[in-house]
Amino acid sequence: MRGYTPMTRPVFASIRCAVLLALGVLPLASGAQAQMLRPEKAKLSVLTDRTAYEAGTTARVGARVSIEPEWHVNSHKPTFDYLIPTELTLELPAGWPKESTRYPKDKVQAFAFADKPLAVYEGDVAILAEVRIPAGTAAGAFPVHVALHYQSCNRKECLPPVTTKTEVTLTVGPRGTPIESPLFSSTAGGGAEPAVKTAAVVPPSVFFILGLAVLGGLILNAMPCVLPVFSLKVFGLVRSAGHGRAEVVRGALATAAGILVSFWALALAAVAARAAGAAVGWGVQFQRPGFVAFLTVVVVLFCLNLWGLFEIPLPQWASRVGGTGPREGVAGHFFSGLFATLMATPCSAPFLGTAIGFALGQKAGLILGIFTAVGFGMALPYLLLAAAPGAARFFPRPGAWMDTVRGAMGFLLAAAAVWLFYVLSAQMSPERVAFIQLGLLALALFTWMRHRGLRGPALQRLAGVGMAAAVVLILVLAISSGGGATAQAAEGRNGVGGLIAWVPFDRAKAESLAADGKLVFVDVTADWCFTCKVNEKLVLETPEVAGAFQRHNVIAMRADWTNRDDRIGTFLADHGRYGIPFYALYRPGNPPHVFSELLNKETLVSEVEATAAKMAAR
């Protein structure tokens, strides 16, 4: 072919990854349309003052309202009648008397837009509700929905009123243990709850978090999700080594740039999504069947390209960017960096969850900084190679063996496509998955006809139309599925037939069971989370863990996040996490114990044993 060799093919297949990356970050903001741009400037969290209450006693429910800096909400009794008051309401079980609520003392401040100072709340404030549990109430767990209605303003504008909701469980039974919290400290005779003192809570050092982000990004290179792309990258650098040190430096820097640019795109998308009120999280784009199907198309095209089924002629501008001859070129290295990041998003490495969870709760500048640190960590091997290009002499010398390796890598990517089919099978019916597979087969057929089977411009154009039609058909089938998992798939993910009898996750039930003195283990997983599946096979579904659960009557709950579920997203956010896997052990009288993303069998068993021993000693 004119000025072109088969080894440049991955460059042009990977160019599609630029479009793919844009599609991958768009789902982060797509929830904004459903939310109708309801910006919330206050976060609500609630808890009870005891783990359980006897019938006929009074329960206290404390609500912490965390208002963002430079914003305020109106007092419960605002200065003017036309202002929106801040109100906390509880949806109690039928027959229970209405709660009595005490609000904090407001602050009176002057604003340029008001002639008279206004009564407002700022910072962190506490609201206390008292609930009288009727005598004769049967023992059990009673979920209570809590709603906060407020309007947030700053010194320039007021946003539309919003209602934020959460849930707390009141457990009726033998008198439980007290829960210590500043929410339940009261002023002497004042009758109002003071603002919650948060100065004693020292936030984690930003530099420490940045260090975790770099380390988490570096470990991402060793995760199975990145393995196919990493293999391609090593292959490309081997070819670069055959053209001298300058080519190695250029390729390594271009790859690092692709990784960093993709992380900046993810950070900006996360900032935009959070500002619009949408859910954000690491890897949540894989909850969209359309995204998974599009990624499958790209992976299949990579496979066909590596197997030599088609070639793409070099446009003149690409020749200038990528170079001519048997070199991958700067563009190829750059876009392979983009693709590596995209394939890394369904994996959660150690330390990464802590860093990303901290980042997504901060302001835009810090989000960008932490995502940059993660990208820097993932790009670190390539930056080190660029700093010491002499290390490339340890690479094997280019030769005919590379054609064999290229074909083998095509099979490695084909394995990634099989995994993506597995993800799709949990998001749509088997019939629809079969049609998507037929669409991919048609795409391969038309690709072969266009580049190998047909002669003449008209027939080749017709085959090109067939390729485009196959891609459109695949995406329409995936997007129109709605992402609903079948009952059979859901049952399979709950671990039927495994060593552990998993039950569907119910947060209120988990808290209630822990209050009753039981251990509850929660596993938040998804079919697109490769790390989750590895932990399930190597740690959870093992005789040691299953035996420990059985000996101590541990109730195992599984939360499936394969498809979007806002309740699970809220549960993760309440624990400062925005990615999975997530593992927690609910313990009576203590907050849940959260485990590392890479679950360790010995650590899990020892924590269960130690907690059970403490419970028995009481």
C-alpha cells in the first residue's frame, strides 16, 4: 500500500478512541436532564441518638445540614414572610404522633440586595427532631423518610427552592446503646441546637491525598482492565526503539500526554455533572448500555485491524503528524494513551477509591488537581522511559516475530470484547445481546468486503455504508434497551448456588440487623467491575470466608450497581466513596468497618472473628 505498513493500523483504529472518550464522559452529565438542573448547596445527613428504643419512649433524630461556603439558607423563621423557610419534616409510620422539631439559632446578616438584615443559616448546623414512639408498638425496624426543604442564596443570587431527602431507621426493641454525636449536645436552657462544631475534625492532608492519587494511578497499569492496551503500548514502544532514542522519547511523551488529557476530560465532566446535580462516580459510564456497545465496536475494529483484515490509508495531514514508514507516530501513541484511560475506568486500584472519593466532594480546582495526580501516576512509567530512553535497549529487537505477536494481541483484545458481552448480558435481554452480536458480525463482514473482498469504488462505497449501518444498528439496540437487567441475570449476580447465601442489599434492614446484634457484610459490585469479579472468585467465594460467615451468622448482602441505582450511589457517597468495589461490615454499637478495594481473605476473616469475639465478651 502507498507509504503505509500494517503496523500503522492501530493508529487509525485508536483515533476512534477520541470520539469514544467523549462519549464515555458524557454519561456523567446525562443525569442532569432528568434532574432539571436542581443545584443543591446543602447536604443532609441524619442519625438517631440510640441504636434501639423501647415502646413508649422518645427517640431523637439529629440532622446535620452542611451548607457550602459562600452560601446560606433562610432561617426556619425568615425575616420576611415571602422568603422560603428552612423546614425539616419526617414521614413517620401511620398512627405515630407528629415529631417536634428544634432549629438552631440563626445569624442576622446584612446583604446588599436587602434593606433589612436577614436571618440565615451558614456552615454546618444541626436540627433536632423528637419522636414519641407509641406505647404498645411492636418490636421491629421502622424506616423514616426525612426531607429538608430550603432555598440557598449567596450575595449575588438565590437559587430555586429544593427538597433533599434521606432515610433513617428507628428500631423498636430492647433499649439500645447511646450514639455519641455533637448533633445531640444542647445549649444550657436555650432550647435550640447549636451549630455543629467541626473544627475538631481535621480533614486529610491534601498532599497526602495527592500522594495516594499518584500511587493509585500507577497501580492502574497493573490492573486487568488495562492489560490489553498496555500490551499494545509495549508493542508500539518496541517498534519505536528500532528508530532510535528520540523516537522512544517522542512515543513515551505522547502516550503520557494522551493519559493526562483524558483525565482532564474526566475531571471537567465530573465538575459539570456535579454542578448540574447529576450523580458522579468512577466507571459509572459502564452503566450505560450504549457506551458499552460502542466500546465493543471499537475493540472489535481493533481486533480486525491487528489481524490484518483491513488497512486505512494515511491522509496527508496524518502523515505529517504520525510520520511515514513503519512507525506508530505521535498520534498513535497519544490516542493509545486515551484508550488506556478509558479501559481503566471500570477498575478500582488500591488508594484510588480514597483519592477519587475525596476529590469528588471538593471544589473544581481540587477535583482537577487530584485527577491530574491520578493521570500522572498512570503516565509515570512512560515519563520515566522518556527521562531515561536508554532503558529501551533492554527491549527485544524488532523483527518478523512482531507479526505473530500482533496477531496474538488481537486475540487478547477479543477477550476484552467477550467481557463486554458479559456486561451487556446483565443490562439487556439475551435476544437483544444476540442481535448486537449479529450486528458486530455484519460489521466484520462489511469490513472484509470493503478492504479484501470487493473491487471497484462503487462496491467499496456500498460496503462502507453497510459498516456504518451495522454500527448504527448496534448503538440503537443498546441505547433503546433502557439498561434494565433481566430477572435471571439479577438472580445470578446474587450468588445463587455459591458458597455464600447472598441476599439483595437493603440499607435500612442492614442497619436494623446490626442494631439487633447481628453482623452484616455488604458487597457493592457490578458486572463491569473487573476488580469486583476477581475479589468474588479469589476471596469471597472461598471456604475460609464462607466458613467464617457461617460460624458467626454473618448476613451477606450484595448491592448490584451494574445498572444505575441512585440508592446505591447515595450509600457510597455517604461513606465517601464514588467507585467500586466497596465492602463494609456492619457491627452492633460501632460504625461499619470499610475494607480495601483489593479484598484480602485473611483480613476479612480476622475482622469477622475479632468483631464476633468482642460481641461475645459483652
